[in-house]
Amino acid sequence: MYQFEQLYNVDTLDQDFSTRKFLQVLLDDSYYPIEHKYKTYNKNEKIYFPDKQKNDSNIFIIEDGVGGFYSNKELISFVGKGELAGLHNLATREGEAQEEYVKVLTETITLWEFSKSDILGKIINIQDGYLYHYLTMKKILDQMLSRYLMEHKASEERVMYYLHDIASRYGEHHADTNYLKIPQFLSQNSIINYIGVSNKTFYKILKKLCSDGIVRINEEGMFVDARYVME
């Protein structure tokens, strides 16, 4: 059986079945309308799924802002603009899910909220719904696989990989340089917890990366050389 990537052009898949396009499909009330809410949460608020106040799981698509995704108080990943949270546990049976939430790291997060059951119904009842589901799940699984593989890498490679990943997803290019600035709302403690190394190991590696010119730290913040992409 051919994989979807063999049947479709990869760039076309990314463009035609992006999270942004998926959101447009979900908000389209012309066919199989579903309930949706536009919400704003403030810094340090926790956005739970499943919702503790109702017997259903929530799925979010972030409109703006960045949050940390936690499972049983462990920082698993970050989610930001144009990204989706909650779809990974569509197959989880009721009662098995751990306590999961997104903690707001920026001043605010704005998002679209849907129920799990509504999204499942929409996917089943629209043309190409399976493609949106497949490609979204594939992105999530690819991220999980990358994280799993990184757990078996040397600490220095892990630190380099995650610093670049964070900077490339949420940072900004420094003027006239190849460096990406890690946003200040991501504290070094949260980054250390995300990478999964000790404070001593992190700062030892960070010192070496600064000596090698891969990382720069000054009064403006921390910068990562964008040319160092870990394969």
C-alpha cells in the first residue's frame, strides 16, 4: 500500500492540509456544523483537557501565544501559534487519561476550542477528513519519535537540538546575523526541565556551546546559531 507521501506532493500536503486549513474546515458551518469557542487565557493559567467540568475532552488550536504542555506536572512539549493540542489522545479510553493541561507562558493565549466528539464527527462526515486527521497525527507522532530518539543521544547533542528547536519555532532572527533569539518567556528552568538534564549538566554544556560560538548570551538574552541544525 502506498503511503500518502507517495501519492501526493509533500509541499502540496503541507499547504492543502495544514493546521490553518484544518481550522477553516472546523469553523465552516455550511456542512456538519460543530460547536466552537474562541477564548483568551492569561499568563500562568492552566487549560485542562479533558475539561474537569464536563464529560468530554477538549481540543485546542492556538491562535496566538505559547504554552507548555504538561502531563502529570511533567513538561512534555511547547505549543504555539498554529499548533494543535489534545488530538493525540483521541484513542484514549475514558478513565485512562493522565492529568494533562497547557500552562500559559506568554502574557495571553488565544485559541479555538472544540470537543473531541465533535471533531471526530466532523472528520468522519467530510471529504478528505481522514487526511486532516492522518497528517495531524503524523506530525504529533513525528515529534514524539524525535523526542524518544533524542533521549538516547549524548547530553550535548540533546541540548543543542532542543535549543535550536525552541529557537526556530518561537524565536526571532537577530538583525544581520544567523542567530535566533530564544524568547524571554521561556525561562532557563523550563528549558532544562523540557530537555531533561540536570542543571549542572545544562550549564556545563551551555558554557561549551558559548565558547564554540554556537550560543551567545548577552544583556538581550540567549541566541542560538541557526546553522546548527541537528539531523
